[in-house]
Amino acid sequence: MLTEVQAGPYTVRGISVGGVYTSLQVPELEVVLDVGLPIRSFAGTDRIFLSHAHPDHASGLGSLLGIRRLMNKGTPQVFLPAEVEAPVQEALAVLSRLHHTNMEVRTVPLRPGDVHKLGHDLYVRAFRTHHPVPSLGYQFLRRIAKLRPEFQGLPPQEIARRRQAGKALFDEVDRLELAYATDTLARVLETEPSLFDSRVLILEATFVDARHTVQAAQERWHLHLDELAARADQFRNEALVLMHFSQAFAPEEVRARVRERLPAALHERVHVFAPTSGRWFG
Ligand SMILES: [Zn+2]
Ligand SMILES: [Zn+2]
């Protein structure tokens, strides 16, 4: 069964087990984040984002495209680190020949700092994550026009008149809505400090207790819960979704460790992306 959490105004649904499979969907943004396994109800979503090409994040792509074909869906967009665009296209070409089916995608190669318009006022900005292969995180944001402080309080007719006269009354402001950072060292919080200000932050926390030290987590290019606890007062997010837990911990153990190790002020905004009871999916 899929896990689903309500993080601020956003629904995050899917499956995530570190090193095994991760695929999430945020319906309000019409995005799928990683495709470590093909999930039937994600096949209708036309924007797919790959954080990197490790199998637990990317190996379900061909099968998801197969489900899309069944549903007569068109060509999806696949946003991905620029370095993996050619090999992903090659892999899909091989799968197309193998399955005698068309697995066409429109790739959108991104580099850290690139901003891409998704529609209306919605944009995505790629940022660097820290993993031993080409990898990216994604910040979804709304770019809105905000009335400059000196004009606030003017009657609407006056604003319209000045606007018609060509006056610059508005500043463009980025509202950070939801960020996705997985398979990364905690260093991402230093190289991308805006993550602390994203309304919702989906962040990996692969290791959660002393069975793996912080150093061991770092050697595997992953994040340890204790590294988040050490920065607890920096998270200004409305909601924090922790995911990509190692299967070395049962879901209820993860919940217990998160409760024990994070201060209450942070814990009350944290959603543990894991089954509420029992075992991991599969
Ligand atoms: Zn992973
Ligand atoms: Zn990885």
C-alpha cells in the first residue's frame, strides 16, 4: 500500500525505502519524484523528476512508460541531471527495441541553478546534492508579483492608473513551495540554505540511530537523523517530510527514533514517510 502524508497544502504519496525503491507523487504540483518502481496511479502524471540514476530511483521508468502506453498517455517530460540525459535516452532506446514499443520521453536536462518554467506561476529550480554520481535536488516555487511596500495601501484604481502609466509597482518574488532533496550528504543544507525556508521540505534521513554512526552515513553519501537534530532550530519549514529510511529499521522503529532524537518543536512539524504499522512495502 502507498504511504500518504499531508504536508502543509501538499499531499505526498508513494513508497520510499532507502536503497530499495523510491517514487513519490505530489498531485497538487502534478509531479512524480523518482521512479524506483512503477506505481499504477502515477502513470497519469506528465512531469517526472529524476534525482539521479541509481536503480532505487530510476529503474522503474521503463515500466511506468509501459503503463502510460496502456492508458494512451502522451509523451511525458523527464527532468534529470544533464550528465545522465544521454544514458537515460540510450537505455530507453534499448527497452523500446526489447519490448517492441515506443518509450519516447522529452528529457529536460538541468544543471544546478537552472530554473525551468512549468506553467502559469510555477517554476522548478535545480540545486546540487552531494552523492557519488550526478545528482540534483528540486525546488518548486511560485514566482509572483508583489506590490512594493511604498505602494501598499493605495486604492486599487490608483494602482491600476499608475500601472497603465508604465510605473514599476511590483517586485518579482519567489515563494518556495516544496523542495525535494534525497541521496545527499547533510552538506546540502549548507550549500542550499534556502531549503530551511521552503514551505515543505522532503528530505532523506537514511540512518536514524547509533547502529550507524554519522560518519558511516557520510561514507555512504547519506544523511543521518542526528545531523538534522543538530540543526533542529534552523528548520523554518511548515512541514518536513523525512523519507528514504534504511530497511535496517522497521517503520515503527523509525517513528520511535525520530520522536526521541528530534526536539518537540521540530518533531511536531515532521512527517515520517513510512507505513504507520507493520513492515515496509514488499
Ligand atoms: Zn537512494
Ligand atoms: Zn543513490
